[in-house]
Amino acid sequence: MDVKTAATDTFLKTVNVVHRSIKNLSGGRLLGSVGSMTVVELHTTGRTSGKRRTTMLTTPIHDDDRVVLVASKGGDDRDPDWYRNLVADPNVEIAIDGATTKMTARTATDDEKAELWPSIVDVYKGYAGYQEKTDREIPVVICTPTS
């Protein structure tokens, strides 16, 4: 792993830990949203470790039927680990405002992404920049409540 890659990964992991700590210590009063996006706590199972992994993310679109996540990793050329984990095991839990829901995650089809992408970029224009920054097609993930 080169220095830039290691620095990026360390930075993102540190931001995640700090974000989760501040949100938890404040009882959810701080950092419950970033801009107009709601913060979610995504719980996946590590694809190699089998351990529970927690990642703080934002959701540009969510309602009672679904939570949409964008696997941008800031425009990095690699998919985020949380995305690779949910591809390996789509059974996830998502906590929003203290309520945790068991969900099934899946990558949006090309047609679904084409339909969702304008709304995603309307909520956070940075996603368009992330897509331009990388040759990787940034996955959009749709999480639906488990029956």
C-alpha cells in the first residue's frame, strides 16, 4: 500500500471514529446531520473477519421504505470497505436518530442509479465531483427493511 492510500484510509477511519464519538457523547444532539443529509450508522459484518463493523455515513435519500447510500469514498479509486462488506453479506442494520432497523442492502441497478443520481446530486453536489474524480462507477446502495 502506498503512502497516499494509507493516509487516505487512516484519515477516513479517524473521521469516522471522531464523528461517532461526538454523536454518541452528545446523545445524538450533535452531528445528526451533515448539511441537508441525515447521518446514519451502518452496521455490517466484516467480509474477512466476520466481526460487526460500524460506519458513520450520510444518506441523501431516505424514507420508511428505503435508505439510499452512496459508496463514493470521496472519489477514491477503491470501493469503501463498508460497501465490500455489504456486498459479501447484505444483511445490515441502520440506525437513524437512535432507531435501529434490520435491512437488506443491494447495489442499485444501472437504471435505478440513473433515476436516483439527479436527486442525490441535488442534495449534495459533491457526489458529482467525486464521480468525475474517479474512473470507478460509484455504487449507489438501496437498503430496504427486512421483512
